[in-house]
Amino acid sequence: MGAIEETSDEAVRVLSDVDVSGVLDTLRATPPAPRAQRSGHVVNISSEAAEPPLRLQSGADAAERVEAEPDLVRRELDRWRHVALSTGVAETVR
């Protein structure tokens, strides 16, 4: 871990090989038909929808996480409300 200027050429090469090889291995492991089918699904949604989603949740697990998010945020706010309120800027009196 370090700034690119401080990293040796060999370390950068190894990291690049791992990144590129990992992507290529993943692509090779996925048969072309399902890969194209999934990609086509996303392209169709984003290019044909009048208002495409900003974030598309794919799969039941993703939908469940999004549905649970408001509860998580509420619990976190309830726990840290005193800190949130203590850092507010006082409104200016008109």
C-alpha cells in the first residue's frame, strides 16, 4: 500500500496482473450465453426505459438489503441522535 510514485515497477506489475487476470478468469468462468443474457437485461432497462433506475437491485438478496436500509438508518439515528443534534448550526434570527 502506498503512493504510486513510491511503489516499485514489479509491485505495480504484480497488482495489475492480479486485477486483469481476476477479471479474465471470471469472464472465462461464466458461459457466454448467461453473460450476454444478463448484460442484455441491464442494457434493455437502461436504454429503453423512459426513466431508468438510478440503482438497479438485481436479485432477492439485493432487494432485501435495500428494504432493510431504512430500519438500519433509523436505528443508527436513534442511537446517535444526541451527537447529530449537538453538531447542528443554529438558525439565524431574522
